[in-house]
Amino acid sequence: MNNLILTKKILDWYDNNKRILPWRKKCSQKKREYFTLVSEFMLQQTQVATVIPYFNNFIKNIPNLVSLAKINEKKLLKYWEGLGYYSRAKNLKKTAKIVISQYKKKLPITLDELKKLPGIGEYTARAILAIAFNKPYLPMDGNVERVVKRLFNLKSKTEISKENLIKKKNFLGTSDRAGDYAQAIMELGALICKPKKPLCKKCPLTKNCKSYKKQDFEIAVKSNKKIDKFYAVKIFTKGNKILLIKNTKFNFLKNLKIFPMEEISKPKSLKKSLNFKMSNMNMNINIKVMKRTSSIANSSWIEQAKFSSYTLPTFTKKIFSSLDKYL
Ligand code: SF4
């Protein structure tokens, strides 16, 4: 396989098939850097289709690094509400402040410097360098990984090890259109080389693809099972108010309000449990509603009618919307 031919095939496909996404539109270098930074933070853990309206609203209200560095946390979290993983929003703001104070309002252009910024790991740093600065980096997200695994039909534990995937990914080469090339491979994975039913007939790589030759599209994965966790949630009511406490349990929801809850052992029956799939666990929740007049530490009474105006974790909102059954 000649990687120059592969590169051309992938880029030609991208030029004709790429999605129109708000962070891809033509703009100044300054905006490109800001759009890339915000979109890459939002895309960590979240699908493109979900991110689009959040990105548009965020950019409309926080149009540049300076406004991001200055915005108060409550407003910032409001624009992030529903995307989850709120530490991303807080880190984004911290990064904006550092870029303004230490890098003259311009994102640094080395992998090491970028990785020192809050919320930026290996993948995001590579994506920023490729997309915002057209540097020859190829970040490995789930889509790229799937294309690489299928292209080379990688199956065994050694073949799908991180080191081997990086080695194989490097075989895809790079281009003087590095930003487009990185996005092209991600896009190919997202739109064509889909997890369940790859659309090989529309793929530019059928002649090069070992999985296509074998008609074997099963993706080998490292076992990474989500664990089941069980919680008892207490809903305290006082008239039309409901009690929330400051979260100290879940690191990724720092300082947000949740209902009082305790982890419990697996109940005999899960029939009455609400289930929420988080990225690292299946959360099973048993709800008890009871009247209460006194407060508890770090808590506040919230009017039920105003519940939706608070920035709250998605699972807390879901619990609230299921309460009709219990109240
Ligand atoms: S030919 Fe099919 S399996 Fe191979 S990379 Fe393309 S879409 Fe994926």
C-alpha cells in the first residue's frame, strides 16, 4: 500500500463528502484557534451532533478568548449545561486565562506546551496542532482507531495495543493539508467506517482494506466493562420546595448540586430502579420521597417550578423529571 495514494484517496473523499460543521467554516487564524479550542473541548466525550447547537450558542455568547477568560462561572456552566463533564468548561476557562497571560493571547504551537494547559491531553493537543495550525499530527480518536483496525484487520491483543495502533496509524502518512487530513480520517470513521455496519461501497479504501477483503468487520476491543453501581436517593420535600446538596461524591461534577444520595449494595430487585448510563458506570438509582422541614449541611431548598433554571447534572434532572410517579 502506497501511503501517498491513500492520502490522496482520503482527501479527495473528504473534499466531496465532509459535513458542514460550524467550527469548520472559513475564518481568520485567530478565530480558527478559538473555534478549534472550544470544539475540541466540547467533543471530548460528546458526539458531533450533540455538540453543534452548544457550540453555536457558546460562540454567540462567548465569542473569543478574552470573553471566555472573563465570564463568571455560573454563566459559563449555564452555556455548558446538558453537555456534562463540567470540569471541561472550567478547564477551558483556565486555559483561556493562561493563554492570555502567558502566551500573548495565542495558543502555543508545541505538543509539550499545549499538554501543560488544563484539560488538554495528548489527543486534544494533536487535534489543535493539526486543525488550528496545519501541523503534521494525526490524533487518534475512536473513529480513527476503527479505520486503522479495519484497514489492517487488527485482531489480536498485540495488534490492538496502543503502540501498534500508533505504528499502523503512522502508515497513513500525512499531507501538507494536515488539518484537513486529520479531520478526513475522523470523518471517514464517523460517516462510512461505522462501528456496526460499515458502508464499504461508499468508502475510498475498499481496494486497500484487509477487513473488506476478508469481509470481516468485527472490531477487536480491549475489555473495558462499565461497572454497575447502586444508589439510594432521598428526595426531601417542604411544601413546593425540594432539597439539593452540593456534590462531593463525583469528581467530574464538582460543586454542582445533586439530590442527597448514598451508594448501596445491589438490591434484590432492580424493577423500581432508574438506570443511567455514564461513561464509566451504569448508575442504578432507588428513589425515596419524604417530607422534611430542617436543612442538612451544604444544602439548599429549591422551588420545584424553578428547577429547570439551575445548572444541574443530567442525571439529577432525569431523577426530577421521573418524580411524578413518587410525589
Ligand atoms: S472498506 Fe469498509 S471496513 Fe474498510 S475502511 Fe472502508 S468502510 Fe471501513
